[in-house]
Amino acid sequence: MARINDVGGMAGFPAIVEEPDEPPFHSDWEAHVFALNGALIKRGIYNLDEFRDAQERLPVEEYLGASYYERWFAAIRTLLVEKGVATAEELTGG
């Protein structure tokens, strides 16, 4: 089963443009998401395969409309709910 992240051989996507000397993070929140994911994996809340799967399960529109670390953050929220660590309401402040 092909998922939206499997775009090999698909046409219609723009060329990838590399930024010379691109920083690893464009905003502080991206670094926080990176660190949070590492901590949650290290604590055994979920593993790397589950994390990747959670990203790949995002709805197509959300996946394509999100930045790299926005997809990471969405996957983390999904897994925290699925693993019973937090409720969706707790994560949205509702």
C-alpha cells in the first residue's frame, strides 16, 4: 500500500532546492520538537518505527501542507494520545 510519503516516480512535485549552509532548525520550536521526540523514544513511550508510521498516517492534505517538523509534532501528538500518555483535549488546551 503506497502512502503519501512514497512519492518516488511521481510527477508534479517541485525540485528540491538545497540551501547552502542551511541551519538544522529554522525556529526554536523545531529544536524543541526534535528534542521532545528523542526524549520520548529514549523513555520507551514509542519507537522510531511507530513515529515514522504516525507521520505517514497523516491525512494527505495535512501531510502535504505541513513542514518537516510540523509533521513530527503531529506524529508526536498522535502517539501520545494512542499510547494513553495524554488526551487530545489536554494537548489542545481544551
